[in-house]
Amino acid sequence: MTKTIDGFVLDIPPIKSQIIALAQYHHKKIDEAIFHQEVHLGQYGLEQKFKIDEFTKTLSDVDRENFYQIYSTELNRLAQDDDHHAHDDPETGNLGVIFIILVIIAVSIYFIFARPLLG
């Protein structure tokens, strides 16, 4: 017996490689939802959770626990492997730009306020 979720045909009970492939697909779709604003991330997450819940209702308790353990482990592994989070990287390249802007501000203040007062 099989069941289809998001185009993936899963055996009942599903084998590990099928669960991992589904988790990787869901991770990819979540990334796309994050970086493309036309997809509402919360709505997509709820739809994804609903599909998984509907599927796991057909599994025995042991198979359901095994499914969630493999699925969650794979999603956690993928999340830890992500290196494209720009907010984690220090922004040292902008120090030169900040210095130039401060110099421009200092020169402007000098010519606008200090120079007329001094002379």
C-alpha cells in the first residue's frame, strides 16, 4: 500500500530513504517560501504539517514515532548545515564605507559651522 504526499510516493510504513527525501523536499520548499515573499510562510507551514499529520494517522504508533524521529532528525540536520544565513556573518566589509561617511560628515561640519566661527 502507498500514499502520495507532495508528489512523493511513500510506502506504508515508509522506508527511511523516502522519509529523508520528503524532509529534504519540505526543507527546500520552506527555504523558497522564506526567500520569495509571494508565499506566506505560516500558511505553507500549516499546510505541510496538515499533510504530514494526515499521513501519519494511517501508521501504527511505532511507525509514526519512527517516521517523526527520522523526519525531524533530517530537518534538524539540514537546518544546521545551512550556511546561507547572512545575518550570522560579521559585516567587516562595511567598515571602510562607514569611515568614509564619518570623514565626509566631519569635513561638512567643519566647513558649515567651525570655519565661519573661526575666521
